[in-house]
Amino acid sequence: AQKGAAAVIASKPVSVEGVTVIKVTDTRYALACMSAAYFGHPARELKTIGLTGTKGKTTVSCMIRAILEKGGLKTGLIGTLGVVIGGETIKTNNTTPESYDVQKYLRRMVEEGCRCAVIEASSQGLKFHRTAGFVYDYGVFTNFSPDHIGPNEHASLKEYLHCKSLLFRTCRLGLINRDDPQWQGVTKGHTCAVETYGFSREADVVGSGEHLISRPGYLGAHFEVSGALSLSVDVDIPGKFSAYNALSAIAVCRHFDIPNQAIVDGLNEVKVKGRVEAVPVAGPYTLLIDYAHNAVSMQNILETLREYQPKRLVCMFGAGGNRARSRRYEMGEMSGKLADLSVITEDNSRDEDVMDIIEDIKIGLHKTDGAYVVIPNRRDAIRYCIENAREGDIIVLAGKGHEDYQITRGQTIHFDEREVVAEILKGEKG
């Protein structure tokens, strides 16, 4: 009040002299509604798409954006990669920012000519009403698996699922992965119309005939679409799960006034920063950057890449400092089991000595008979991978993904693996 507050919004009784106090049931919900009004309800001037699910939100959001933009609809994005408007990316702290920021960015999208907005609606974002204050035109459910359970996130799987289900009480049309065992749980209490997609014949949008596509520098998936529309699709992202993600995007984008060719072209050209992202190289091998930074995500990516039958599968990774040591053992063991060669290096060692972290990783590696080399400096490790690449290799640089920094000895320095690879390749040509 002394600093000029005109009013106080509170959920508990408070008394402030000379200032209006408005008592509400939930201050976070009130903030969302006030923010929407303050910025002139920008969602009403956009087609809005909300995505929820344990995995796939970032990839699906990029797929949707790629398709809609191919169809001539300028589309903004809010999610793990930040806020993307045109060629600009604004960094954010959370997958789903605070409601005031969501509304601010939606207004900016309108001002910059966007016609659509794709928002990753995380379970935390839904729980704390960060995207309240408007009704999504479309809500998408990708999948559900155990995650984010703990004192600072969700008390139980039941609460986690409930929070995800909230999206389908604040959208007009829900697009649901019918193949997920929790598809009925996530739609419990829904107030929207519902359509389904999946590889199940009972779905409205049906995928079939999925198989992998492989050539140097291109690892993808092919599948056919039938039901509500007919398409033959190639996706430039490895793994059968890419077909699921693409089917999610198709289920949404078919409702927009764009040609089917925009869907085909968008999916064939989409790039998702740091998610099994192919980096151009001159040799007859494939180099990928991926965000995998724990044992489960490493297992997913390595098993996926193994399906492409590489001559060698090489995994370069480190582990974060000031984090649970068990994660390091698990990552070491997983890479030792699934990769032909593990290249152990640094990854945000923070306040810890990188060699201590590497010794922990080696404990897990020694439970396997997997070959490995230790190269503590990450730039040198990337150089090693490139200089020792063989024909038919698939090399994955795991852990950094979309990050463009390295935290070492308490200092944050710029470190973008795409730039590092380009510099190393340029040096080779020079």
C-alpha cells in the first residue's frame, strides 16, 4: 500500500488502511482472470491450442506450429523451448509461465500478426491456474505415465492425472490419445466435445502401417492416416513414438482451413530443438542432439535409435552436479547396456568436481561390459565423437538438448552444441 497499490486481492482476511481489499476464493485464479482482462482478452483474437501429457508436449507443439505455418497461419508458441513468436525465442523459467506472462505473450502474438497460439499446459500450470481466464479452442492429451510426484509437485498419481484432466474442462474440443490406458481417466468430468486419435481402429483419426525410415542424416517414421481424413505421412524425427506425436498434431490441424499438403510438408520438415535433433555433418554417419538427462529418457532414446540398426550406437553424456548421485549410476548402467560406446564427459557439474561425477557414472558402467572413454571437457568429447565417427554410426550427444549454456564451478557460460559441432566441422575443412 505504501508503494502505491490500488487494491489488494486476498484469499484470507486482511486489513489495509486506505486500500480496497477484494476477497476471493483463489488468488491465482483471480490473477489469471485479471491478467486476461488487463491485456484485453487476447485469446479471443487467436485460435488457441493447449497440450497436456507426460511426454511429447514440446514435440507436438512444434509439429502443430510447423503445419499451421506451412498452411499460411502465423502461429506463436509457449512452452519448454520458451516463447516463440516469428523468428524470436524468449526464454522462460517454466514450461507454462505465470498467468500474467501468458496473457502478455498472447497479446504480443496478436500484435505481431499471429492467428494461432500453441501452449504447453503442464500439470503444474493447470493446477495453479496459469492458463485460466480463457477457454482453449482445442485441448490435446498425448499420454500419461508416472512422473512429477513429490513434495514440490504432485502428492499422488491420482492428483497428477486430475490436474491434467482440468484442460478438458476449459476447452471447446478435446483431442484424446485413445490408445493410452488413462484416456478415460483424463476425460473424467470433461465439459468439452471429444474426438480421439490413435492406432486403434476405434479412434476417429486412425494411424496404421508405421515403419522406420533411415538414411545418413535422416532418421524418421512413416505411417498412413485414415478415418476422419486420409494421408500418407513421413516424419523427420526418429522413433515410432514420433508417429503418435504426429498423429496428435494431425488430429488438431485437420480442423483448420489448410490444405492436406501443409500437414504432409510440415511434418516432413519439422525440427524440434534438442529433441533427437539431427545436426548436419559431412560424413556418412548421423549426429543427433537430445535432452535425455536421466536413465529413463536415455533408455527411450537409445532403444529408439537401436531400432535403426546402426553399425555403432555412440552415446556421449554427463550428469548434473548438486543432484542425486543415484541418477549417475543409473545413467552409466543404461548407456553401458544399450550403447556400443559411451563417451563420458561433463554436463552442468555446478559446484561439484566433474571428475567426482564421472567416477559415479563409471560405477554404473562397470555393472556392464560396455566400452567407454572418459573425456572431461565437453567440447573435446564432441570433437572425439566427430573425429572417430565411422560409416553407419549413430552418435547422440545427450543431456543438453535445447540448452545453450554450461554451468561449471558455479559459473554459467554460453555453450550451444550446434555451434560447437559447426566450429569443429569448419576446423576440419580448414
